Amino acid sequence: MKPTEEKIQSNTSDLPVYLFKQGNNCEAYRYFGAHLETRVGESGVVFRVWAPHAAAISVVGDFNSWKPGSHPMRKVDGDSVWELFIPGMKEYDVYKYCVTTRAGDLVYKADPYAFHAETRPSNGSKVYDLSGFAWHDAAWQTAQKKADVINGPMNIYEMHAGSWKQKEGGKPYNYSELADELIPYIKDMGYTHVELLPVMEYPFDGSWGYQVTGYFAPTSRYGTPKDFMAFVDKLHAAGIGVIMDWVPAHFPKDQFGLYNFDGEACYEDPNPKRGEHKEWGTMVFDFGRSEVQSFLISSALYWLEQYHIDGLRVDAVASMLYLDYNRKQGEWEPNKDGGKENLEAIAFLRKLNNTVLGRHPHKYMIAEESTAWPMVTKPASDGGLGFNFKWNMGWMNDMLSYMKTDPLFRSGNHNKVTFSFFYAFSENFVLPISHDEVVHGKGSLLNKMPGEYDDKFANLRTFFGYMMAHPGKKLLFMGQEFGQFAEWNETKQLDWMLLDYDKHAELQNYVRTLNAFYKEHPALWQIDYSWEGFQWIVPDDSQQSVIAFLRKDAAGKQILVICNFNPVLREGYTLGAPVSGTYKEILNSDDAAFGGSGTVHNKPVRTHKKPQHGFEQSITVTLPPMSTLYFEVPTKRTRKAAEDSTDKPAKKTAKKSTVKDTVEKAVKKTTRKAKAEPDADKPVKKTRTTKAKAAETADEKPEKAKKTAAKPKAAADKPVKKTAAKAKTAAKAKPETEAETKSAKRTRKAKAPKE
């Protein structure tokens, strides 16, 4: 096979090349890379690559037995852009660029703009045609363009595509198959979005995708690019948004990748005090270089436009902003103004966000930014970075630290619960409990909780209730919704067998119910970023580790949230009430349906004319030990509304599904027939088959929890009756009062899993 003899005109005004060199080619992938073409009646592939320092480049592959120089490329612009048309090449053909450096060395490089790649450990690029996929998400796309991005519900399920679930033998599902498995679960659980850890091509499984070598290629571990299109298409058809992790901060040193692409610093910053993250073993992009800007912005838009991705979570933004990030004294140098800010990176981020959100204002650009850098989610025109969301890392660190603290010592750490509210409205925050918090010896979220088996679940339920009510969008990493005990391991699927045990199934039911409650109640998401959507009632009860606050929607409807972060029953707890009338308990984390005791439910409670906490009236309620309660606040009747009600008959409306209905349905779903108490050393044996299967799939085996048929009550008139059987492994915290002794009793106790 020989290249077609044709005249290649050197024309620096050629628009794609011109825009590329100006940093303004936002669709550089349409020009660079490998593209199927027909020239002079011959079908083949045209290759284009940017390599400003190369002495020569040729295309090599199976088609020419990987022989260097047999298919040489020529400069299309007389400078740095190389091109070659090879007739006869077809889709899926494997290729690389053989670069002759100025030093005379030969280096074999994968195509930076390749749409598809070989599966590791191979690393060649593949010719691929993106056209021809039949999308079915027009309705989703139209709805998203009309949606309120900032003031809408966002409850994200973060996941790793290869380890959520696996086939027999540990084989991963391909993208399309994964969608079929995932969609029923996400819909059942009530999440609004799925966020994927990076699926751009990467060589090392242990990097989880954060060391990218293919910025335009979905990893072939899980199929073809069109398989990934099918994944997104199917989720959109099911009403589920898709967010992708995107990594513009750095790239690995793999010899076939971007590192010293043409024998010299090309994509990376040439300054050794700026161009490398030694701790990560990666290189830093040269953000001030126009060609690199075109490359990265094109990558961002590529995923949003070609794959219909709804948003990008931009990884490691802090490492881009600071020249001294993870660098010791003497390992970095100041900018031209003498500061530590990376001025080029700041300018790039503003340009990136202006470009992306200028084209697609309904998309999400989410910054993982872990410092106090100001105005991350403010427009670039106002001095901000231009993102529309930011991960709240401060809240995450404070709350995980607080929840890990023994409840006996939480009173002295009360500020960790309340501090985030002082800055909650300074940015458009997402509250993340991400993959980073359940690896590297940090323990799973459930295992971070103090106490014995039951106590861990009670703590986690309380935390989830608090998190859902806190201003900001939500993100939870896979497995935490049902109490994964083990740390996440990218090589194994989640421990789904845990759902055979009561406490885990009940926790999952609680999260499912919380998610439904969240979507049903605009008060929890409609005014997330203004004091108008939030009001303190009890911020300072550090002695009892209790907080209470209001969330409000645009129509003025309010939800009262009360969190008791101690395993102590609080009877006769009085707090201010914003509106006079009757307050109804609508969700209780200590409900038996969720694995709680179920012994305390507040009847509808009327306000009394006793001023408290700055309000003219107050209510008195009972707080179960370690619990979060939601109350429906009565609607304040205006004089006009009262007059209208006397003049006009009330319209009959169809009965809407309420959260109480949701709770009751959920309880019926998870209520099981009571079983005999398990042996002290062995889990309950359901069947010989079940026991054998569980033994094969789990290293850690929790004891079976007793199951009782407890009736759900969102606002019960009577407490649930206690069973005669009491668990032998219940938490044995020393009560301080008689009330505490009573509260320590549980309807059902579960055996702790063996570790």
C-alpha cells in the first residue's frame, strides 16, 4: 500500500490549522487524528498530527509490518502539522506514529486524537468512524435545554464502570450491557444522575482512569465508542443524566502517550519546576500554549457533543491553580508578579468554561477544587473561574471527621457540623462523599462510624438525613447506599450479597426513601445557593449535639430538619417554630423500616405560645437516639387566602403520592417474615445453596439480622411494639439516664460481620 501522490498545499491560513495555533480550534478532533476519506476515487484514511519538534514522522501498523519510513508524512503547513493519506486502510486498522526526533531517535506514539484504541496491555490506536449512531434522546436533550441548571434537583450516584457489577469470572460488562444492568437500579433508588470515574483511555487499572493517554477515546475495556454512545443514550431514555470525570490537569509518562511526544516537551510545560507532579508521577499540561488549549477544549466539547454527556467533573483543579501545589521550597518558582498562582492555568480555565458554557449553558462544569480559592463558580467576567458547580471538600472533611468522633466527644466538635453553613452560599456547591474517601486505608463510609454494629448504621442514617437536607447538590459513591463494609477495590464488584442481611437492605431502603423525598420536595434543592432557602433554628446546642434548621422552596413551603447526633433519647425537646399550627413528622431515620428501633414517632404536634429561638411560638418533640427527623411546616395562611377560601369552593384535585406513601410502600417492600435468632458464630442458613454461594463470594460475612414485620409509620400514633427476643451483640454504651437506658433497646439487633 502506497500513499496517494497528491499535492499538499502549504497554506498557513488554512482555517483549522490557523484556529488551532491561535488556541481557538474548539473542534480540533475533526481535523487531527485519523479520518476515513475518499480521494481521487480511492477510499482510505487521512492522518494528521501536531509535532513541532519532529525531524520526520511516518505512519506504521500491521498494514506495513510496522516498518518506519515506509509511509512518511509531510508538513501541511510547512511548520508543525503533518499529514498523510493512505488508500486502502479501513476501520479498526491499528496504527501509531513513528517519530524521528531532532536527536535522531525513533519513538512510537499513539495518536493523541484517536477515537478508539487497543485494549491494554496493547496501546496502539485504531481507525474508527464515529458517524452512523442512531440517537434516541431528543426528548431528553430538549428537556435539559429548558431545565434550570442551578435550581434543579441533582442527586449523583458516582461509580466505577468496571467494578459496580461484574459477570462471572470477574469479567466487566460492556457499556451497553452495563446500562441495562444499571438503569433499573438507578431508577429504583431515585438518583438523578450517574457520574463515571474517567472512561477516557488509560493504561493502568490501578489509576482508576485518572492517568489518561487517550483524551478522545472511551476506554476499550468496556467496548467500542458506539457502545459508550449506547450507554449514554439508554440512560437518557430512562431520564438519567450522565456526568464524566475529565482530567485536564496532568497526564502520565507512558512512552507511547503524550509525554515528550516528538522527543521534546510538547504538551507538557517545558519548565521542570512547573511541568511535573513528582508525587503523582505525571506531567502538567502547558496551559499557556495555544495548541494545548485547542487540544483540551476540543476534548471537553467532544464528550459533550459527540457523546451527549451532560456535564464534566474537572479533576484536580487545585493542582492547576497553584505553582507550589505539592512542591517543596525550591521546587517551584513564582509567576511574573511574584505570586504562587498559575496565571496561565487560570486563564485557560476561564477560557474553557466560557467556551463550553457559552455553547451549552445547560451543561455542568463541576470543579474538584479543594482550597479556599474564591469565586470558583462565578463568571469569568466578574473575576471568577466560570464553573457552575464546585465540590464542597471542606464540608466533606469536616463532617467525616465529626462522624468518626465518639459521640461522647462530639459536643466539643460541634462547629464541624455548623461551620459549613457560614459559607454554604458562597459557591454553587456539590456535597461529595466520593471514591477518594473509601480507599487507601480510610475505610468504607459505614466502617468510619463509631460504635458496634447497630450503632454504625444509626450513625450513618443520621448523617445521610443531615446530608440530604444540607444546602447543595448531592453525590454518593457506589456501595455506600447499602453499607459496603470493605474498602472499594477496583478489581472486584461491590459486595451485593450484603443485601441478604437485614441491616444493609434496610439502609438501602432508607437511602431510596431519602432520594424520593429529595426529588418530591423542592425545599431541599430549589434555593440551594441563597440564605432565602435556609434558616437556622438551633445552631448552638453543642451540649446535646442537636441542630435544627429550615429548608424553603420558592413557593414558601418549608421543611423542619432536626438532627440528634448522640445516642440519647431527647424527650420534651422544645425549639422555635416559624409558623403557628400543626407540625407533622414526615420522615424519621430511626423508623423500623430503615433498621432503627421504631419506638419513637412524634404525633402531629401543635405550636404553643412560648417564644423560643427568636420565634413567637415553639413546639415540643421527642428525638430518638441518633436520628434525623423531618417535619412538615404548616403553610402560613394569608388574609387574602382566607378570604378567597370563603368565596370560592375548593377545587377537587387528584390525590398526589406523598412521601408518607413512599415510606409505607418502601417498608412493605423490605418487611420480611421474622426468623429465629442466628447462632453466635454462624450466619442464619437460608438454604444450602444460599450458604454455599455466599461463602464463595464474600471474604467478610456479617451475621444475619433478625427480621420482624414492623409496620411503617411516618407519623405513627403508637410506638412499634418491641419483640421479646433481644440481640446479644447490641451496642453496650453506658447510659447516663433512665431515658438513655430505654433508648438503647432495639426492636431488632443484627450480628456484626466478621472482619
